Amino acid sequence: MTSTRPGPAPSRRAELFAAEEDDPRFRTSATADERTLLTDVLRAQRTTLEMKCAGLDAELALRSAEPSTLSLLGLVRHLADVERRWFRRALARQDAPALFSSPECPDGDFEGATADPAVIAGAWRAWRAEVAFAEEFAAGAPGLGLEGEDPWRGPVSLRWVLLHMVEEYARHNGHADLLRERIDGAIGL
């Protein structure tokens, strides 16, 4: 695949990153209270995923390398299910089955990530709805010690879920870095 970046390629990796005043990710003081810091860092990780996918349509479904099913679209679908699991099911205790995977097809989030425009639009719509629910839930919770229940972890606190989500996005944003570079050569962010 060839790069679609305009102009000459940067000569150093440091030139690839947005200037602090242009970066939409970190707007909160680094000395804010714990809930604000946790939700701000998670918001920044979510924004990074969006930035990594920006400007792509059908290319979102391109696989990393055969036989892997890893794709940017698969990551969006996977993270929608992860958001749903921890915020709706574990913390809010809703009966909210996964949207893209199931016991019969545990990798459906990645395997079903096709270049169909309806699939792409549906993935973004689902991810944004789950993020909106999670943000509203975290903002309205009485405290970070609020507990929920997860079949895998047992009792979990909002604090733990926020930390886990930062870790989940950070790991998958590393995948997104490599996938995006493979698609069009774009690196940085």
C-alpha cells in the first residue's frame, strides 16, 4: 500500500505528532481529582482510536495480515462490546448481550468486520452509543467505589473499570498504530 500523506515525509518521528495546542485529547489539568483524571485519560484513548481511523472508509476492514482477522473496524466493534460489557452489564447490571460477538461466534467482532458501508456505519453508531452510555454512567455515579459484578472478575469498582478501559484502549491503539501504517503509511498521533 502506498502513503496518502501530502507533502514530503517527515524526517523524524517527533515531527509526526500534533502540537500540544492542536491535540484534542488532553484538556484537563494533570493535577485534577481522580475521577476527572481517569475519565479524561480514557476519553483521550477513545479519541486516539477515532483519530487512527479518520479519513478511512472501506479500508477500515483491511486485515493486518492473513490469517489474522485484526482490522481497525474489528477494533471499533470489539471496543463497542468491551464498553458494553463493563459499563452496561457489570456496573449498571443491565441485561445487555454483546453486539458483535456471541458464545457461538466469540470472534464475531473481528470476523464480521467487512467493508460493507452499512457494517461500518453500524459499528461506529454502536461504539458511539456505548461510549455515550459509559460517559454518562461514570459522570453520574456516586463515586469511584461504586461496585458491579462480572462473571470473570467478580466484584468490580468503577475505579477498576475505568483503569481497565484505559489499558484496553491503550493496547488496542497500539494495534491501530500498526494497522493504520500498513493501510496508508500514516504514523504518529
